[in-house]
Amino acid sequence: QVQLVESGGGLAQAGGSLRLSCAVSMPANIITSSVNDMAWYRQAPEKKRDLVARISSDGSITYAEPVKGRFAISRDNARNTMYLQMNSLKPEDTAVYYCYSEVRHGVVQEDYWGQGTQVTVSS
């Protein structure tokens, strides 16, 4: 089955940096599948899951306003891997960060979520 695996979360002080990675793995028999748009979402305690940044298959990028100028999303299409470079971290960035991907299987597109990685930013 398609799996999205996040890594890179952890503890950081305000003003510090972290780099998240999301690797999309697909079984060898899904040879016609392709990764389309990918995105990072985050969910803080008692809050809804919000978009952080999105990157399309052709590299088009959108950012949520709170992270503009601080975070940078990128992807390596050859490795089906997405990254989120987080700089100038703030306590308000504390959340579970989730990788999201749209994967096309032939003519059918499915949405997948990673398990999440905790990011905690201290004051």
C-alpha cells in the first residue's frame, strides 16, 4: 500500500530550525502510479488541521500566511520525497505536522496521509 513517512520532527527553541521530510513509498506492483500534489499540514492541540504549505507536481507553491518567509517547501520528484525547511521557529508552530499526497493510480486519484511528526518549539 502507499505509505507516507514523515521524519525530522523534534524539539527546537524559538528562533531555531528544523527540517521535515516525507517519503512516499509505493509497492513495486503499482507501476502506473504517480505522485501529484503534496502538502504539509499541522494540527495543534485542540485545533483543526490546517494547511502549512502545498507544492504541486510542477513545483507551484503556496504557503499559509503564518509561515511565509520562514518555511520553505520543496520536493525531489525522482525520490518522491517532500521537505519542509522551518526557520525562525515560533512557539505557535508547535503542532503535529502531517504529510499529505495525492497519488494517481491510473485514472483514479487517492489521498494519503502520513502518521505525523511532532514539532515542539519552546519559548
